[in-house]
Amino acid sequence: MSSELAIHGGHSVRTRAWPRWPEFGAEEREALTRVLDSGNWGGFPSPNTEARAFSGEFSQYIGTQYAVPCANGTFSLSLALQAARIQPGAEVITTAYTFVGTAGGIIGAGAVPVFVDIDPDTYCIDCDQVEAAIGPRTEALMPVHLACSMADMDRLSDLAQRRGLLLVEDCAHSHGAQWRGRGAGSIGDLGSFSMQSSKLLTAGEGGAVTTNDEVLAQRVNSLVNCGRKEVGYDGFPEQMLGYNLRMTEWQAAALRCQLVRLPNQHRRRQRGVEQLETALAEITGLEPLFRDERITQRTAYQFIVRYQADAFSGVPRDHLIHALRAEGVPCSGQFYAPLNEDPLLAADTRTNPLTRAGIDFSGLSFPRARHAAYEESIWLPHELFLGDESDVGDIAEAFAKLSRNAARLREQPPAGAPSRR
């Protein structure tokens, strides 16, 4: 194997394909054919046959009484807040380091996101800053379980209970994660899941809201179904304006098959993640996020490596990302930007109601999120860990090769744009 970095003309560590995502087979083909032959493809009446079955199977997997399928994981956040009847203009405290969909879900419910910085060890929301941010208009907390981490649900549950606040878990990364034996999405008042293409459980698009509260579940069902109140979800007094946010039968049928695959995929990923963590312990300047022992089942939507440039001759993180990709390892650095700096949270008065209301996030500063986004984090996609030991060995060797050649990389830096996802 060449000792020269691939980005400098040497041979790449990895030349063969990585495990394919999503995984599928005869089961998915049979399920989609079943829907095709039925002629019953849509989401009405809601839930439909496959969606109703997926609802029961997913709620059992998460450990809740109810799971309501919906169009995607942004709307699922809005639906959770709307079902809880939060006031127009209410403040919802969430992390600054997440996808713009978290903020979009809050805005879509007519509420105002209040961003706070992250815990530097887990990249999840800093509970001290959450408590400090609570004000007279605060009605909800929305922690995000990120990558391999979970937010501190002990502190957040206690804080929500003491202050009388709604607790909504954003579980877009965390299908099957557990905190003290309880599933992500079952600990707060409501949980929100995404089934977008890259997620651990996917049908290309889709979402779900989980809860143990019957009235909340009925309201979500109504909101998903244009505000209709039908038998099974008509036991609440309000008549609400809803929208067609139903999941199709195609999506639900595929998700039922994917859910069967999920436990085995978790085991394979966990084995690979642990192998990489062991290998990284031998390379100065690279370490995983802190693993909280209260996370009794860890999932790996993305595996985050924390990078210390000083141990790599001062090579900037983005230069290392370019070199790692050249060695054949898919990765990203600026997977997320702090939301107040994210161009997707555009201050456009025609599309952003917060801007119309004069709310401006541009002057805020989140130094820990900025450090993670622009200097420290290296994100590795979960499908890299679905293969065997040789796959993880290639990742480890690529990092080791970069470590051995850090001085040369510093002297001869790569050209290119920042390492966005």
C-alpha cells in the first residue's frame, strides 16, 4: 500500500464500494407489490391498512402506546406542538446545532425557536443553558438526540416537570436508541421521527409522532387527516385546522419491512463503531463523542470523530476531510452549521414568519456549536458500519495514514470548498 497520501498522488486506502444504503430485498418487493395489487395506495382514510399496521408495530418498537405516521420529520415536530395546543408565539427552546428542520417544525406550529448552545462532550443541548433560557413565554423544550448521542433526558424531564413545560424529543437520528432502557421518543410528552432517505429507518420520506397520551395521539391523527375527526380519534373537543400530511401505503409497507431489518442493522453498526473506537484510541488527536452510560442502547445515524488539529501538525479540519475523502472514506465536516448561521433558515419576509415579526437570530453566538461545525467534527455515515471488520479497518487505516503524513499535508494543503455535507 502506498505511503503517500492519495490527495498527493498516492494510492487510496479504499478502492472498493461501501455497503449499500438502503438495504432491501424480496420482502420489500413483495410488500410494494401487495400495495400495487390492492389498488389502495393513498393515505385516506387515515390511517390506511399498511399505515395502521406500521403504527402499531412502530409504537411497540419504540415503547409507546401510540405512533401516528405522517408525511415527514419536519411536519411531525409541528404536529407534536400543535397537538399539545401551544399558544401562538410561544417559545420553544432547542439546540443551535441541528438540521434546519428542527427550527422549521417549531415555526410551522406558529411558535418561536429559542436556540442554546451544546454540551461539548455530547454535542447535544446544554441543560444549564436550557434552564437559563426559560422565560415567561417558554412553553416547550425540544432536545435533539444527535448522531450516536442522546440529550440528558434525566435533567430535561425533571426540568420540564418542575417548570410545567412540554417536552418533545426530536428523534430523527435515533430510531431504537434507549435511555435507561426507555426508547427515544417515549420519554418526553411526544417524540418525533424522520424516515427520510439517509435515516436509520427509511422509506425515502416519512415521519411519525409517538406519545403515551391518548388525546395527543387523537389530535395528531386529526391534524394529519385535514382536521377530520373520525371514529378512533374523535374524543377531544376541538375542531382543528389540519392538512393532508398522511403517509402513503407505499411508504408504510416499505417501513414495515425496514423495521424488521432494523435490530440486526443496529447490532452490525454497533460492532463496527466499537471496532473503530478501539482503533482511534491508538491515534492521537482523534476521539469519539463521550458515551453516557445511561444510554443503554446506542444507535449510530452518524459516527462523529472529534478532531484536534494540534495533534496533526495544525492541519485544518477541512483539509483533513478532503484528504480522507481522497483515501476513499465518505465523510463530512460541516454537517450542520449553527442554525443562526444556516442559509436554509433564510431571513426572507415572504417565507419566514419570524422575519416578518422582526425576529433576528444573526447577532447570536454559539461558540461550542461553531467549534463543532467548523473545526472539530468529522461525520461518518452509518452505512460504513454495516459491513465487516475489513471495512472498519479501512476507515481506521485511512485515519492512521493521515496522521503519519500530517506534516506533509500541512505543507501541501488540498484545494477545495469547505467540507459541507
